[in-house]
Amino acid sequence: MRVEDDAGIATHFRIGTTPRDQMLDFLRSFRDGHPDKFKCRWLGSLDANGLLIEGVMIVADFNQRLALLTPDDQGTWRVDFDSLARVCTPAWPEILKGPGFQEAVVRVVLSPDNYFNGRFHDETQWICLAMASADQEVPVYGYVAVNTPQAIALQRIMLRVSARGSAGALPRAVLRIRRPEEAELLQFEIVQVLAEDWILTDRPFDGIVE
């Protein structure tokens, strides 16, 4: 979190979709917002999405950030920046503007829900999940059609986290979502499950057969 230059970025971070200047801006903003010391709490091994992952919770005042570390091809462990910054494309304010929104890639925490309404009223055809993020005030709702690869992938994520017990914490995923016509502002269809947990790989999680 104290990295201040490109060399430090390359040494300590797994670089995803975020440009390096924006990475440095994020780290600088974190330091400026939390000038006092912050604490780190090891969460243990959170292996997911075919990756070795170690989790660390960074706690500064009332702000928490999840650092997910994974080794590169040479075995060097680095923090996945996009997970740390909870990168969503576009950002939540743009997603929740309303009309004109097409698709987004979001990092969310999942929990089962039963808000079947409007476009997604038929609970025999849809599975409903609350999708929460610390970067927006209210949970939004994700719907996935039953018996699809996406539904199976999400079920696997939920079951794996449950099996890990206290070390597993909450089910996290990277999803591609869209808002169909006639859906409410906070309702989205889950069209792709890109990753179990928050680290993206070259292979979508809903395309992995076990």
C-alpha cells in the first residue's frame, strides 16, 4: 500500500485492467485517507478459479480492503490490484444511472435472495441472488436462468465457500451483467460468470467443466 512508483507496482502487484497511473493514484489516495497505521489480518488460503490464493484483510479505521495474493509463472507472490480496488467496468454510478446501460463486469459478494418481481417474476425460471459491494449503498439483484452453465457455476461457488467454513468467508465472484428491457433499476441478468472470487484469468469460470 506504500508503493509510490512504477517499479514498486511491477514488483508487488499483479496488473490487470487498470493503468499504472490510476493504480498509483488509488494507492496515494488510500495513504492520504488513512495516514495512521493500518492493520493486516491473514485470512488463510482461499484457492479459487484454478489459482493458488492467499487472502489478507487490510483494515484502516472503518475501511476494509481485501488483498488477494497469487504467484506468477516464476512463483513470485503478488497482490491482484483489480481485486484490491474492487474494479468494476463501468463503475457502479454509471451502472445505476438507468436507461442506456448495456453491460458491465462487476466484483460482488453473493447471497441467495427471493426478490422475484417484474421481468424476473417467475421463480421456476430464475435463481435470484443479492449482489453486494462496499462501493454502493444498497444491494442489487442478479438473476440467472435455471439449469444454465452460469447457474451451475454460481452453485459451485456457493458450495465451495460453504465447505471452507469460517476460513472461506463470503462467496465472491466476477460477473458480466446486463439490465434487460422491463427490468427494474436494481435488477440485472447474470450473463457470464467470469471468475470464482475476484481474480480474473484467461478462462471464464462458467466454461470450466468439473
